[in-house]
Amino acid sequence: MKFIIWCIFVCTSVWVYSQSIVRVMDRGNGEPLELVSITCDIPSVFAITNAKGEADINHFHGCDHLIFTALGYKTRVVDYDMIRE
């Protein structure tokens, strides 16, 4: 199985209409990653990135960590406060 280190996020928080948007990109080629699953310790909260690698994390308030998973990539756990900065 190939080991791909993934960038997880060029975590640009963009505030558009009071939404928190993260962008997930491949560290190797800088391309956006589509269909990345973003979850947290609150079971009912999740998001999936679009074709631009973007996902709205506005509903993730109260989460300690965000968990990014994608087929062919290593799962990455990121502190929610780090993304919000």
C-alpha cells in the first residue's frame, strides 16, 4: 500500500456569510482533495470536501479535534482551535 503523506489542510479559514470554510490539499502536488471526510468527537457532526477541496466546518463548534480521512491518504487529526486561528 502506498504511503502518501497528506497535507491535510492549507487551513485557510475564510469567513463568508458566517461560514467557516477549510480547504484540504495534497501536500505533494498542491491539488485540492475531493471527498475528504471530516469528523469530530461529536458523532452527528461531519462534512465532506467538494471538488475544490473545501468544506464548511461551521457546525463543528464544541469539537476538540477534527479528523480528516480520505482513501489512499493517512488519517490526520488536527486541533480545532489551531484551524480557527
